[in-house]
Amino acid sequence: MKGYMYKMIPRFSDFDGYGIVHHSQFLKFVEEARIQMLRDVFSQELDEVLGPDVQSLVMDVYVKYIRTIDKTKPIYINLVLKLVGNAYLQFDFKILSEKNDIYAKGYTRHCFTRIDHGMLLSYPEPFNSRVKEMIETKEFDYLIEEGL
């Protein structure tokens, strides 16, 4: 399967009294996987790559819930990073079982802003240079360039 794969075991606190993972936890799982993927890609935290004046903000989230998560088994979050246009990131995700059954799928879309809240119209440096290098060398199979 194409994409970055992150394995985790849901914690006791992720489940409600009926033994079901509450739907709000799905996005926490995706965020944990997304942060680890960016650490692996950049070998440091994203805010260190962006610098003190730039931040990444979530601007759109979509989740399609398909089935409940089995509390006795690990789950896998599959991520594909899409560079959309000149300044947006989209993380397509699937939350999977060990047998590749899909629990949920969707995406989160992000933009970059300056601390003064001015939205950037292009990828900030050195983020841009690192991503372009990864595309040219095909270093990761989970990075896709896509138009708007």
C-alpha cells in the first residue's frame, strides 16, 4: 500500500463505557501519525523547519467513519501528503486494521501563515526546498504534487 504507515494501539482512555472508540479520537490518531510522519521526513519538528514566524493551520477536515475500532488490536494510520497548488498541504488518511479493513478515511488540509496572521501564498523556506528535493529524488512514496 502506498503511503506512510503509522502503527499504534488505542489507549484505554480512547474508549467509552461501551468499549467503542469515540469518533473524536479518530482525528487525534491521525494527528499523532501526521506529526510523526513530519518528524521522519524533516528529522525535526515542523515548527523548527518553518522558523519562529510561520505556523501551519488546519483549514479543512473531512472524515468518513466506516466501522468501529476493535479495542484488542493495533491500528494503522496510512497517510499520503499532497502538495496542493503553491501553498496548501493535504494529508489523505485511512485508519486500518491489521487486515487492511478500513475504520475511517478522509483528509486534513493545512495552510501556512505568518504569526501576524498573514496567509502565505507559497510554501515557506526551508520547507519548500526540502519538499522539492524529496519530489525530485522520489525519496518518499507518500508525497504527491497536485494542482488545485
